[in-house]
Amino acid sequence: MTATTSRRHLLGGLGALAATAFVPSAQAASGQKPRVVDIPDIVQMRTLGSGAAAMHVTALGFGCMGMSYHRSETPDATMLKRVVAQAYDLGVNFFDTAQVYGRVRAQNEKFVGQAIAPFKNRIQVASKFGFVFDEHEKKIEGRFDSRPENIRRVCEESLKNLGIEAIDLFYQHRFDPAVPVEDVAGTVADLIKEGKVKHFGMCEVGPNTIRAAHKECPVTAIQSEYHLMWREPETKVFPVLQELGIGFVPYSPLNRGFLGGTVNEYTQFDVTNDNRHTLPRFTPQALRANYRIVEVLNHFGRTHGMTSSQIALLWMLDKADWIVPIPGTTKLSHLEENLRSLDFKVSRTEWTELEKQVAAVDIVGDRYPAEQQNQINSN
């Protein structure tokens, strides 16, 4: 089965559905609820966080990074705005971006601000602070800046870029060893009191860091990479999240397209704007070896009427009701395919068997190169 057909062979009439269901300009501008009936109940809600830190979002969010950053193929802005509007029309209310996503500073945030403008008061937007953007090299530097004054500066800039009055979820993008996490959390707590931020989150941090931050400002969600090929959060982070009532937002839930079968050893990555060419698991040799996992998913899918992407998403959705994946895409068909994952039911016994089959494959290649791996806090 080819990389294309593995994602397509079960979709049937989704192309026709996209043609009949997409009416973003009228619906988004008027605030009318979408009239689509042949789509799963995406409006089912989940709760990230607890108590005063609780945030109610749709079971699947939408990751916007790939619309301008770290992906080889980027359609024109008009088409990308159609995808964002379609996500909203189909019920998605949770969109994720960051100031450092893009070839220029705030490129992705500004795009998201334009795309969500017609319905910005009816959705929730997450953004991030803490990375330094290299204006000369046009990329994220390997440096952090979570000083209180920089958090405030990024907050003000993000509010302007996004065209909103408050950031619904403001993440620390990466742990900054130069700034006590208590100072970071305290600064965000002040921004919440001032009405500029609604909820506090952190990315790629360990249990002790989570506990320390949570004491200063209740944490609503932790965002980390998580998928069938990277399950470390289950043992390192999930226990403390359950204990403290904190939600979990997996980024790259399809492992940057790989688990959807859209990437294989012959894929050519744009070295100027696609970080996958730097990742050990995305070398041709690693992709060839690891494609056995996609084949396992395809076989499982044939017995359940699901694509490999739908399997990967439903698997993590079934792990806990405080998990909200944020798959991203630039294609309407992929968007609708992802949302259809909510239409299926798989038993715990079947998931256990799938996990055994995936675990039997020796994964080739590290998750990140050493420099990037060192930026992740596991304490």
C-alpha cells in the first residue's frame, strides 16, 4: 500500500463532503452553527485542568504550526484560511500557535489572527512564550527567555498579533533553567489577574517542575509530544497530571505525518523550512525500517474501517478524557479524516493487542538530535 492510499483508501466520499459542507464565509461571519450532519460529534467537549483552572475545549483541537513553519508544502494563505474556517465550521474550538512559528517572527500568529477573525470570540486560542527567535537566521535559536519582563512583552505582542483581548492558554514553550519556574508561574498568574491571559500551561516538562509551577499558578495543561511511537509521557508525566487534575495536549499526535502514511523513505523535505530533515527518525533508513508500524496500523484499520491516522488519534483519545490532541493539516480532506476518528469504537482488548504489535517493532532513530533533546526538561 502506498503512502497516499494508506490515508485515502477508506475515506470514500469525503471529497464530496468537503464540497457540500464548506461554507465558511457565511457561517463564520454570522456565527451560525454548522449545518453539516455527516460528521462525527466533534462538539463533544473535554476539560483541561480543574477547579478555577478548568478549560472546556473540543475533543480534538487544531495545531496551526505547519501552516507556515516546519513543513515542506504550504498552500497559499487563502486556502489555508479555508482550512481553519472549515475546522471551525465542523465544530473545532481550540487552536494552537506560537510567536516563534514561522520564517519571520510572529508569522504564524499573525496568520492565525487573520484566519480566526470572523469567529475569534467563539473559540479558544493557545500560544506560547520562552523561545528566542533569531531574526538573522529566521529560525528559533537554541536559547530561552522566560524572564518576567519577556513573558509580558511576548504576551502583549501575541495579543496584538492574534487580535484578541486575552490569550486563552499561555504555555511556557520550554523550561528555562536560568529562571526559577516559580517566577515564571507567578508572572503568568499576574497576567491572569490582569485579564490578559486566562489559563497557564507548560510544554515538555517533568513532574517536579510541574508540581513547583502548579503551587504558584494552577496549571491547566501540559503539552508534549505523544503518539504510538513515543509513549514516555504515560509513565513520566501522566501520574502527576492525574493527581493534580491537569490536562494533556499531545502535539504531533501523528508523528509529523508519519503515522498517517504520508511520509516514507522517498519523501523529499524542504531543508529551508521543514525540521523533519534534521530528525533522526526521518532519515530514509529510519523511515524505511519504521514503516512497519504504519503497516501494522493499516492492517488493524482494514478490520475496523479506519485509516492509520484515525487509529492513531482514537488510540490516544481513548487513553483518558483529559487528553486533547492537536493534529494540524493544510488539507481539507485530512481535516475531515481526522475528525472522523471520533466516529469509531475500539475495545480495550483490541487496543492492547495493537500496542503489542507496535511494541514488537524496533524503532530506528532517536526522537530528536542531541541539541534539541537537551532542551527538554525531564525533572
